[in-house]
Amino acid sequence: MPKSRRGRILASSGLSVVALALVAPLASAALTDPSAPAPTPTDRVTDTSQLPSGWQKSGDRIVTYDGDGTGLHVLVADAADAYRWHTAATLSEPGIDTDQWIGQTCVTGSGDRAVVVYAPRQAVNDQQGFQQGAFAAVVDLADGKVTKLPELVSLAYFNPGCGDGEQAVLTRPQGDDTELLTVDTARAKLVRQQTVAGQLTSAVPFEGGIAAAAGGSVVTVNAKGGTSTLAKTGGTPFRLVPDAHSGLAYQVPDGKRVQVRRVTSAGADKLLGSGALGSLAVHGNGGRVFVTGSSAENAVKSLPKSWRTLDVPASAEVSTTGTLALTSVGNGTEAAGGRKAAADVAQSVGIDAVLPGSGSSVGFTVKPKMSQQGAEQSPALSDGVHTDSVDPKSADDDPATSTTDPDRACAVTRNDPTLQSLQPSTAQVEWATDLAVQGKLDVRRRSGWNGSELPSYTPQGLFPSTPLKGGGRVPAQVMLGVLSQESNLLQASSRAAAGESSNFIQGGYYGNAGSVHTVNWAAADCGYGIAQVTSGMAEADTTYTAEQQQAITVDYAANIAAGLQILQDKWNQLHDRGLLVNGGDPRYLENWWLALWAYNSGLNLPSSTDASAPWGLGWFNNPANGLYPADRKMFLSSGYDDARNPNLWTYPERVLGWAAYSQQKTDPATGATVRAFTVGDWPSGAPAAEPAHDTFCKPTVNDCDITKPRKVEGSSQPEGPCQRDDFMCWWHEPVSWTDCTATCGTEVLKYAVSDPEPKVAAPHPAACSSTLPANALIVDDVPNTVKFRVGSANPCAGERNWTSRGSLTFTFGSAQQNGATVYPSKIDFHQLGAGFGGHFWLTHTRVPSYTDSVVTGTWTPDRKVVGSAEVMVHLPDHEANTPSATYRIDLGDGTVVEKTISQDTGGKNAWVSLGSYEFKGTPKVSLSSATADGTGDASIAWDALAFVPVKGK
């Protein structure tokens, strides 16, 4: 398997979770259309006359979820409380820097517990992260107790699976096999772990064992891992739901239609109805089965006991008794290039719902609450993580005190004030992309651009556009789709707003497998910036020069130029082998399908010794793979709720969805939700040009046949569409599914090659000048040699009226791992280009017992202070909110006094007094991130500090 160009970090036992890492309301009428004449939603049904009689005593419960940068929020509402919403739990992992948590839930038969699978959004960009990199937890819906489970699992749409009791099943691929994990939710414990041959999907508890889909069959799995066929279906079944009478509801695709079927534990299988693919869905809880869809009542007329049809959208989320159905859930950041909210505040969630049978609709707005239990580290990351050390680059650059990482494995270090990444606006991203695809991204970056030490360059001077074989060029919307999927259009950390600088997106830089307590340089995967450029960015890799590596890091335009080169190389690689789509005209967006496939998961090259060996594009991104629901429509074609669960689509599907519908942003002038960039142009709408899911599944090409399930003679592997035991059903031929002149999308350029780079104003301008008395002794957080720049501009030109007289030094908490000293405290240590003079440092507070996570900064002036002076500390206007910042002030003679303050200034850059003291030598002031109330949530910052002489004392 070729190495992906995505950032990736590895976890214990060879499992992985991507820990890299969308701003406009979208989910409901309350959050998407300010002009809509709808009442303002609340967190409950206020007009209870809409509710069915007896609602006060109803046991109906609805559970949903939504994610943002603070975690995946599990939200619950009960009919007896007029469906008043509350947060059962918010799930996240310390040390993972992401803009959005994604996942799924299922509810047990009693309705008392939810099983949750959750992961950072970027996990879907990486095959191992997708298949073996999600966390799992059991949430008690009554008291909010969270029990995280000790195994990493799959992000596939069917995970987790609940039955009619209190057990649930989690799955993950294990080589050519599938591992099934049975959870007793009442005890919040894994009670069985078994490996079954072949690829199983949609696993659920059933009749004391497990039922699952295996290729073209529904199978049962006994306690020993043996399988038996319940029903042969002719296609891959999906959405298995146990009912209350030893039956199992499921769906199976039938060409462009979908069947709703029921099979009993005895193997009696019956077709109950059918409809257009995507028009029907089965849901259930506690033995109840609901068939949803506007045509469900007509499509499924003969209903078994405990079954109901609901006239609601097929994709609706249904309550435990079917009394409420959610038609839209979202917070407005899922599709808008996620920047973290100030102080890690959870985003409000808009929910639209209908009451089936009554015709009534209701809207809710829910403000999720944070959960300390949900933020504690998963035991899946606690053991077995291997750590290697790399020799420091210089004996003078001690990793114990340097903000940078001399012992790193990636080419460009984090936390170097001269190597900050400038966060672009969406307009700047589209401008750079439009010019790059035309080969004209030749804007001159002057020497020292963005405060770096780079010489003058142009982005496509460093990374020239590669001519496409066969002629033509990359359409702008294809590249914009790639950037949307790779990074949410972010070059820098999501902590930085447009026009602000910070570290690049962290990705797999520390190889820490999501653990805030582990550094594993041997597992580092060095994805940088908006295109997540990985190849050529390891310390030992000489593909790029040091100048190119630094430009990829600091400059979004250079990063886009490098990412474009990679995509062009993929096209040419496929072109050389004849792998063309719809005739191979690159002007059509759909014709980039195979190149996008290769961009994400690589091309398995032909064997030089065995002509019969499989080769081509891997099974993971094949739309026929059972990891993805068979009735899915084009990504985003049903609305931006799709961005809650990007794991339901393959990588090319997601990229073309972004190309067709764009990310979203809020227009700062009007507050309206608008497209973040220009979309492509389709003659008949983008969905008309999408390939069928079985387009890349041909027996004569890649040993794949969805109509002919196969079972290997003498093997325990179940029947399946991939006809190989090793799942090497790799696509390696040209393909045509449409007449592109009639259906395919084409590029729409917004910017001409002569258009200048758009301007952006940072929302947190630096405090350039000092308002302290002229005799104040100021000690800044970075040396005077560090130049504050925003691109080529110097925002502080003519305003800086001070010079730093001293230094801020740090000590970083360390740990011994496998005989090496590493510094986990740096994982959550950050810099931002704001505050006093345009720079400050921050981390999050932890209790003192987390010694490996503690950071201590000490300001020391370059001279003695004798006499009375007031100590003033500068606090930035954001990313500083701990109520417990304790400063230790050494008066110069060994006497130490302490002063505790809140760092929350209410959104202003401000000098705050720590008091006046009698100094008797060279003073020092230190600030530690260790606090008694530290939970990893409150941020603590180090900016400038000053000593102001007090007159008359």
C-alpha cells in the first residue's frame, strides 16, 4: 500500500487516529436563514398543544449529536419534559487539535444509554484513521456518566450497532478480517472480542449473538466467531435493525431501487416493499422498527408486529417510540472552515423536527455544555505506545527549555516565532487557487515575509505548475475541493483567525496517537498547511530544499502551489498507465475522480516480477465498499447536514461535493450565510454526473462483482462483492460513465491573473505601542530580533515605542518513555501573532500531578531593580481565560511572593497590575500552567511583563 500524503499518527497495536484537525449557521431555519418567517426556536416545545395526548407520561426519548472544536456533543430530550434538550456528555481527547469532532451514536433498548463513536474530522482523510482510529464510549443518559472503552474502532457509518437490549457491537477491520467488540452497556464494559474472517459490516446484537452483513448475505456470528448465513440477498445488505419478535429488518440495493426486507432467526426472509434508492430507510430502538420516507406508507404496506412507517424524510433521526423525528441538526460550523470559538466555547446547535402524523414542525436551539468526564483521556491510548527518540539538532538547543523541538522528526519545527503560518481568508484561498491553476501565482513575497527569514520568492517560482499529459489543466474547483477536505481551508491552527498567524496545523507532528502524554517521533507523519503536504516534509527527506519546506509552512499560497504539483503528478501518473475517466478531458471535474483517489490513498504500482499481481487504486476509496451506505446521495446534495458525517462518503465524493456546493461562511457585513468560494458549473446539476456506486466494481478488472457474492471453498470468509480474500480489488482501467459534454461540471474562475491578492483585517489586532510610563522596564515574550509581520505588512510601523529589556524563558514538563526523555508538554503549547507586540504563547491549565504537561515561563529583566516598582503583566484579548493564573515574583534577594489573578480581560488587550513590591536585585517572575482547577480547558498565556518604578518610594 503506498503511503498517503495525508497527515497521520499511529496508536498502540498498530491502530491510528488522526489528530490534526467548519463559520456559518446552517442546520435549521433558526440557524440558516435570518429572513425566514419562523418563530425563534427554544430548547423545548413551548406550544405543548402540538404534542400528542399523554405526553407528560410518555417514555419517548430522542438522542442526537453534533460536533465542533470542543467535542462531540451527545444531546438528549424527553417527551415528558416537552422535549427539553440537555447535554448528556461532550466527548473529546486531550492533545488533539481539531476544528470538528465527528461520530455516531446508537441508543440501547431501554433508552437509558448511548454508545458513541467519535474522532477528529481529519480521520476520514486517512485509511487507517478511518478504519481503526475512532474512540468509543458508553454514556449514561440519566446522569451523564461517561465510560470510555479501551479499544479504537472504525468510523464507518454503521458503527456502533445497538439491538433490542442493553448490548451493542463495535467493529474494526483487522487485516483481511473483521474484529467484533461486544459491549455490555449496563456495566459499560467490553465483554467479548472476536475476529471473524472477511469484511463484515452493519453488525448488531441479535438473538444472543451478532448479526451482520457479509457481502451479499446476512449472517449470524456465534460466540466462537463462527458464521452462518441467514439470507442471501444478491447485494450488500445494510442498516440492520433487530425487531421485538426474533426478526431483523434490513435494506438491500436493487439497481436504482432499494428493498426493505425482514429475516427471522430461523432464516425466513421476506420482501416487505421497495422504493427509489435513498427514498426509504429503516431505523429502530428497543425492538421497534420504523420505516421512514415520504413514500414509506405506500412502499411498505404489509408491516410485521412492532413495525411502523413514518411520513418523514428517509434521513430523519427517529425517537425511541417514533413520536419525534429530527430533520436537520447542525451548529453552523460543519461546512465553513472551522475556526475555534473564543475560549473554546461550544457552538449553539439548531435542530428542526417534525411530529409524525400531526403535520406539526418544531425548531430548537441548544447550547451544549462541556463535560469534564468526556474530556479525560481514553484508555485506548493508555498502553502500548512505542516511543523513539531522535538526537537533538544542536547541543545548544536544549528541548527542555527551547520552545521549538530540536528532537523532532518533521522538517519544520513548531513554536518558532520566525516560522508562523499566516491564516488566509477564504477569498485569499480562492485567489491563490485560481491563479495557481492558470500557472500565474507569481505574486512576489518580499524577503522576511510574515516575519520569516526567507529570501524573496514567488509561490510558483518555488513550485512551478507541472504540465498535464494530454494537455489542459486542473480546474480550480477540484483544487478548492481538495483544500476544503484536507484542511477546511486552514493553513494555520484553527486558533488563528484570518489575517492572524500561529503554528501550522499540528497533524501527526508528535506521533502521539491522540495522547497528550505521549511523544513518538518514529510515528510522526508530517502534514503541513492547507493542502496537508506530507511527502518531502520529514526531517530526513531531501525532496524539497529548506527554503521550500519553510515556504510550505508559512505561506498558504506556496502551500497551494505545492499541493497543486502533487495533484498534477497524480494525473500524469495515471495518464501514463491509461487510467482515464470519461475520455480524459481534464476540463471536466468528474474526470479527476481517479486522480483524487490517488491523491488521498495512492496508486499501488504493478509488480515488476508478477504480471498477474493486482495493482491500481485501493479498495478503501471504492464507492462499492460496504464501509459506505449504499443509498447515499451526492455529498452535500441533500444539504449541509452531510458535513456532520463526512465518513459516509469516499474521498473523491467529498471533494466533488465541496466543488459543487462550496464551504459556507458568514458575510461580516450582513450576517448572511454565503458560499465560501465559487462553485463549478453543471448543465443538469452536479448529482447527474456522479458515477453509480458499482462503477469501479467489475469482475474482469478488479475481481469485484456486487451481483455475484462469492465464498472461498474451504474458507470461513463470508460471501462478499470483493472476490479476493485479501481485498486487493484494486481498480486499474479507464472508465466511462457519462457524456461529459452533457452532464459534467466545469470550472468557474472568480479571479483573473491580474487581480491583486485580497486584503484581510485580523479581528485581533496587536497592541503595538506601550501605554505604560516611559521608564517602564518591559520584558517581552520574544526577543527584539523577532519581526512582527502580517504577510508583507508591518502593522506596528511607526507605533512601537518600546524595547524589550530582558527575556522570557521556559521549562517544559518531560517524561521517560522507552528510555528516552520526551516533552509531552509541548503538544498543547502554542503561539499566536497577536497581543503585545504581535506575539504571545499559550497552553491549557492542568493539575500539578500532570507533571509531563506542565509549562513554566519566567520573565527576567537584563538589569537589577532596586526600590519600589509595580509589576504589570500584559494579557491578550483572546486565548487567555484561566481564573487561576498564579505569578511567583522573586524580589531579587530570594524572597518570593505570589499573586493570583484571572487572565480574562473581557476581550481586550490590557495591562494588569500584580501589585507593587520592594525589589533588591535582579527580579524574576514565573507563571506555571499547573493550577488546582486545571482540567485542560482553560487557556493560560504568556505575553509581555513590565516593572514600573513607583515614584516617591
